[in-house]
Amino acid sequence: MTLQAPQTDRLPSAPLPRNCTFEPADWDLLSRCWHPVALVRELGDSPLGVTLLDAPLVIYRAGERIVIADDLCPHRGVPLSMGKGNGETIACAYHGFRFGAEGRCVRVPAHPDSAIPSKLNLRTYPAVERYGLIWTCLNSDGSQNIPPMPHWDEPDYQRINCPWIDIAGFAGRQVEGFIDVAHFAFVHTETFADPDNPIVPSYMPKMTKDGFEAEYRSTVSNFPVGHEDWEKPGFEWLRHFRVHVPFVATLEIHFPDNGRLVIMNAASPVSARMTRMFSPICKNFDKHIPVQAVYDFNRKVFEEDRALVEAQKPENLPLDPTLEAHVMADRSSIAYRRALRSMGFSQFFTA
């Protein structure tokens, strides 16, 4: 099945941010996709500054609604994330201009009785809460295409939102590392993998309308190292990857006794050289384990991966299959690059 690029004839291109690190055509495609930008629990009354696709954004609460806007006061260009909030509005740190729902300027302290020109309203973007994350799209046509996460809404599953981790590398490289099945025995030996079991059994990805899926069966356990008493000899582990281009993937791991663990890898492209990785998790077993212990274990796994992603060269993800060597274990990587090419992306070279 051939993937379709976002409908570029519906919306004009959004303006490129200053010092954009993406090729303009790639940035335009990415701006039409949904990306996570923050954990819901991070957002209190104070404004929160984040960056997506090189664009500085401010997130704030306006009552029951979440507002995402350019992190720039239209009066004199000061970042609004420097200001203060009260859960209903935020105030610019420079002159106290106050902004509320839908980014409207609702107060100019120097002229409290004068009409407020519409030019003082903020440019805003859609905000959707899902999986404990805040998602947005810089050039949305109004449709929501946030990737699904298996079992998240099922009552028997515990939902956990790990703290995000920043990775000094390209989001495509990070996602490709998440779906790679040949690196366990070399990268994750201190967390869950067996250094004496590097064999990758045959598997075959299946292309979907959003990317691809791959079911990978092996004897590599997912129990933490040091808990060999939990092992079940002869158990065949099933890892079901679902990839949603450009930068989201889920991994559903089938544990013994019908246990299920689902990990979402949502790589938010801060820039072409920086990624903020969010990782919602849900599981239907061992729900008594303290959440902090889950945070700590997964952080250790993420750190193992981060060291490799940050060291890779070239920093971008080469979509031309002739630019790097491949083996049979790389079928997921090849499918991922194929899916990105089908969307219309280039080589992701930085500008």
C-alpha cells in the first residue's frame, strides 16, 4: 500500500521559523503532522515554553482550555513564557499585556479603558490532550490524526507517563533505533537483553496506510536483568511494532500469562538536531510496582539508546537505500524509510 502525503492543496504553507534547520519542503510536510509538545501534568497556572520544528511556542491554561501560541508578545516581541499566569490568562513580563482564551488580548494595563486592536491577538494552534500528552499541529486543516495507542483506554490497564527525555539527534534516527530488533544484545545488556543471544529470527513488515506493522518473535526476554527467577524457559516473546510516520511508534510486548505492555515512542522534532521523546506506557500486570521504579527502569533503557543516536553520522536519516548498507535484520528500518519517502520527504538534510 502506498502512503499518501498530507494534502498540500488545502492549506498554504505556513511561514518558516527563524533559523530553520529543516529543508523548507520537509518542514512544510512536518508542519501538517501532529506532534506532542508537553506532558499534561507539566502545565500548571504558569506559561510553559516549548519548541516544535524550530518554532518557539507558549502553552497556557485559559480555564478548562489549553492554549498553544507563538511564544512572542505581538507588542514588543518578548517571549510570553517569561510571563506569569493565573489559570485563566497569562501576562507578558514586559508591559503586562494579558492574553486569554483563543489567544485574545484581554487587557492592556497602560490603557485599560481603550479598545484592544485585533493585531494584539496571538497566533494560536490546536491543542489536544491524549495519552497524558499535549499534541499540536502547526498547519492543521482541522482534522485530528493523532496515532492510536493499543489498550490505553481499557480499564484493566495501568497508565503511566514517563518523564520526557531530550536527545541531541534527529527524530527519524531516534524512531529507527526504537524499532530496531538487532541492537538488544549490544545496547541493552544492563537492562533486559542477553549478550549471548544476538540472533534475529526472520520477520516481515506489513505496510499500512499510516506506516507499517511488524510482529517479531524471539526468545529475548523483556524482564529486567537480575530477575532471572521471573523467566519462563521456552517462552516465545512477541513484540508487535506499529509505526505511524513520521515520528510515532508503539511497541506491544506479549508477556507470559497474557500480560501486555505497550510503549509509545513519540519523538517530537524540536529541530533537525534535537528531539524530545515522550513515552506513555500502559500495562495489565505488576500494577503494584511503584511508578518511580517504572520511570527509573525505562529511563535507563532510553539512556542506552540515546548514546548511540547522538553519535550516529550522518545526523539525518538517509532515505536513499543506496547510501547505507543493510542486512535482513534491518527490514523494519527499510520499511520506515520507504514510508517516509512515500510521504514525500527528502533526505532530511539540514538547511
